[in-house]
Amino acid sequence: DSLDIPEVSNSKKGKRPRAQQDALLLDYSPIQAAAYAASRVSPVYGAIHKVFSELTMRLPTYKPTRVLDFGSGLGPTFWAVE
């Protein structure tokens, strides 16, 4: 089986801000979106969880009060913080 390549549409070119005019608009199916989520959440969560585990081990009195997840992903950082 092969994956269907999403159709690229630039039909609204010129109506978007200049910085976005050359961007491609991609349309993913629900299965493709779920596959992406399944493939990305676990490794990112694992990496962030490891960082917080190391912090807890090395600085047991350090208790962060805020977290900034500066990414464009699915938010596993917030799950790892818990």
C-alpha cells in the first residue's frame, strides 16, 4: 500500500500575507493525522520526561512553577510535567 500524497492548493495565492504566499497548503486525512500523532507523541514525551526526571534527581528542591512549551507539536511536554 502506498500513502496518498495530499493535494497542494494555492488557489488563494495573493489573498494571504506576503510571508505565507509561497507556503503550501496540505490536507491530511484523519488516518494520516493519527499516524503522525502516534509517531511523534511517544518519543517527545520520553525525552521531556527524562529531562524532568534528571532535574528531580539532581535538584530535588527545585520545583518549577511555570512551563513554556515552545514548540508546534501535540503538547506532550505538558503530559510529561505531570
